[in-house]
Amino acid sequence: MALFIRYHSEKLCVLVSSAFKLSQLTMPKVSMYTRTRIELLQKEGLHPAGIFKVLKREGLSVSFPSVARIVQKLQTTGTLANLPRSGRPSKLSTEAKAFIDQQMRKNDEMTSGQIQKKLEKRGVTVSSSTVRRSRKEQGWTLQRTAYCQLIRDANKVKRLEFARHVLESGDTFQNVIFSDECSVSLEQYRRTCYRKIDEPTKRKPRPKHPLKVHVWAGVSRHGATKICIFDGIMDADLYCNILETTLLPFIREKLPVHRFMQDNDPKHTSRRAKAFFEENNINWWPTPPESPDLNPIEDMWHELKFYLESKVKPRTKQELVDGIKKFWERKVTPLKCAKYIDHVLYKAIPAVVEAQGAATKF
């Protein structure tokens, strides 16, 4: 009789163990309500088969292997809670992990192989994959490098003073004309596109040295100046000629009382340019150097290039020029200019103060 009981007890243990392994592989997670119900029925003295029948009558969706697994856990541990697991010991000590974090903060471009060699010099021998895994667990992730304007320390002070003055004075840039020039290349495609996962990448032709033109313009809360499209290198004489045909008519018509903002390019601050400002009563408003994030027309240039790449897709110089003119005539409204000016006023300038004059994300 004792042998019979022992044989069947061992057989039941094997069945329960097999059911436990099978449920781990195939069965979905059991709800907390069902687990609690199994616990109550087990305390009433029911065996797994009896519990399974009761749950089935109550309409609870659970398999017998899952019931057997939960009953076994209750008999072994006395609780349904997840118990702490020992797991495999880490190959890296706390000091080694701190060293990896320190090296990454010192140089965020350091590879796992370079860190591995530094660890070997400290007597810690691990693989580069272990270093990679530890670095990921500490929250380090790979991304494309984000670039920003290079700003020297002296100019950080000037940027901070300018931003604070704007905020303290309550300036809304109501009479400011923001100007700049940029180069526009003959681009037919956007920098990103989609493809089907099971299809090869579609190659898009791109010349090594694409044709480009240069544009100059100004924007204000009262609208934009005419845009000037030109080839070649701009010098002080060409700059003054451009201002004479674009800026002066806009000032006479829209903003007799104004402030004219430009960057600190040498041709903009040359003696020839200063004399032109004085002769034509242009009120040049000096602003801190190395500050493209404080000029709203930079966002307009970005939208212009996106428009050309995605809508116009020019194939010739004439198509490129026509696309630029079309954008400036139809898209650049006083409302859009005001939107970009508000972006600088309410986002970029407070960010400059917060960064203590350093570069911002804008």
C-alpha cells in the first residue's frame, strides 16, 4: 500500500512539473482575480482538478496546467507574489559600472571596445558585449550627433545680456526687420523616405556638387521684403545694391520707424555698408554675434528648402528660381512672419537665458 501511494505521489509531482513547464511556454498570463480565486479554493482543501472544474463552471478562462502551476507555487512558497531571484552574478562590479558611466560622461563618443581596454588596464577582463550591455542598462543609448552653433565664451555673455534685456524691457519686436541670406541647392528629394521592408532601397541620384543660388530677404510683423536671388559671392557693394532694391522700398511703404537686424558678417558691418545705412536713414540694430537662433528668418529658410524638396522638386536652375519666387509670394504672409518672430521671442530667448548664453536647440 505504501509503495502504491509513493508511486502515485511521484507520478503526480511529475505531472504537475510537466504542466508547470508547459504552461510557461504556451499559456497566457492568468488574471489576478483568477489567481486569488485559486488560492481561496486551495485553502478550502480542493485539489487542482477540483479547482479547475469549479473555475470552469464559474466561466473563468484558465487551463489545468496553469491551475496546477499556481497550486504548486502556493504549496511551495505560501504566496502568489513574485519572490526575489538570485540570477546569474554580474560580471561587472559596482565600481566597474561606475567607471563605465564616468568614461561615457567624459567622452560620449567612446566605443565599448575602448572602454573594454581601459577596464583591462584596471584588472577587469570582460567582453565588449558585456560593456555594451552594462552601458545600456545604465541608460546610455546611441543617437545621431545633434549639432549646434559654435559660440565663444565672450559671445555667450553678449547673448545672455541681450536676451535678458529683451525680456526685462517687454520688447515685442513690433518694428524690427530681421534679415539674412542663405544658399539654396538644386535638391529633388527629401532627406528621408519610406520603403517596403521586403524591398531593396531605392537609390536616388544626387550630383556631387549640386547647382545652387543665393537668396536675401527680410521679415517683420508687417510682412516680408522682396526676395533677391543672385549668383556668385556677395561683397559690400552687392549687399548695398540688394538693400537699395529690396529693403528701402519696404521701409518707405511699411516701416518708416524701424530697427534693422542683420548678422555680423564683415560685409554687413563694413565701412561701405555703414555709410549706406547713414545715407538712407537705416536704423541698424546691433545684435549679439553667433546667434542664428535669435533670427526668425532662419526658420523661414528651413521651410523654403523643405518646400522645394517636397513640392517643387526642381530639375533646372530656372525651376529652382521659380520655386523660390512662388514660395515667397504665396507662402510668406505677415501671419507666418509673426509666428516665427513669436517663436524667437517666447521660446528661443528664454532658452538663451536658461542656457546662460550657450547654444539652444532652436
